[in-house]
Amino acid sequence: MGNRVLVVDDDAGLARALSINLRTHGWDVTTAPTGAAALDAASASHPDVILLDLGLPDLPGLDVIAGIRGWSRVPIVVLSARRLGEDKVDALDAGADDYVTKPFAMNELLARLRAAVRRAQPAVTEEPVVEAGDLRIDLARRLVSRAGKDVRLSPTEWAVLEVLVRHRGTMVGRKQLLQDVWGPAYSSETNYLRVYTAQLRRKLERDPAHPRHILTHPGTGYRFEP
């Protein structure tokens, strides 16, 4: 069973105490005090599980979860002083696998970490940064640049691009793409796809009329070709 854990907490004293306890119980520990550092560490150290505090100084914890979920299925256990039910629901909906409230018993936390690792599929599915020609797509930070210049995408444009990039090199069916981005109720709204793929081509392709990366399979779906 994997034993690499990334501890994300801006409380240096708590992070140190957790590190000592986790190492005593056989875990290989990496720590990060901020959301940005957590995203970097997640891609660099490929942990088997992430222990994440929601109250970070630079990024909301939910944004960190979303950033990691853009490229990885690594289990995330939230460790937070927030006890309200809606906070737990928001974290789980964002992609967390478990939620532990402070204060906590160390033996329970260890059991939850072990359980999260056992339930997990292979944690890291791909590298978080994808390069295609002069495009650079950072799945973790949800950033896109073309020829070194940042490209602004709307949340929906990003959602469409993310699905295509995660399945790059293979065709994504229209129904699947609609459901992944808009939900099951929109599985027949193919006009949405025409509009948003056209917008992405205008922003990302050198020649939108003759795209190299965002390709159409007539009548069936779309493909991102790196």
C-alpha cells in the first residue's frame, strides 16, 4: 500500500506535529504551507494521499481541490476546523474523498488515510501541464497560454477544453462532452458544442478556419490533437 502523504496546512506547528506522527507510523511526508505550494508538490512528489486544510492563506481550499482534480485522482482527505454541514458537502462535491474535523484523534486520522489509499484508483493519471505546439495548458492551475501569452477563457470554455485535453488524442463523443460540461439534461444540445469549440478555436488556434488542435469528427464528437 502506498505511504506517501502530502500535508497541506499553514499552521507550522500542526504541520510539524502531523509530520512527526505520520513518519513514526511509516508514512513518507511532504508538507506545503500554501495552496500554490500544494499544487506544485502534488505534481512533483506524486503522493498517494493528500491531507488538506481548507483555511489556506493564498487560495481557497476548494480551489486547491479543483486544481488537483483537473489532472489527478489522488485521494484527498480534508482536515478542517469548519464543522458546518455545508462546508463538508462543498468539499466532497468539489472532489474530496473524506472530511475530518479538528480537533481529531490521531489513530482515527491514520485509519482514514489508510482507507482513502485502499479505495483509491491509481492516483496520478497524467502530468498536469500539457504542451501542444505553442499552447501550454496547465490542468492543475487552469491556465492557458499561447506563444507565451496568457489566454483568458470563460469557465465553460475551460470546462470544454479540459475534457478534450484529458482525453487528448481520442475522440470524445458529443453526448459525453455535453454531459461532462453541462450535465445530463443537456445531452442533446449539440449547438452548445458548436458555439464553444468555435470560441476556443478563435482563442487558441493560429488559423481557426483550419484548426490543428481542436478537431471535429462530423456527427460524432470532438478531439484535442496535441
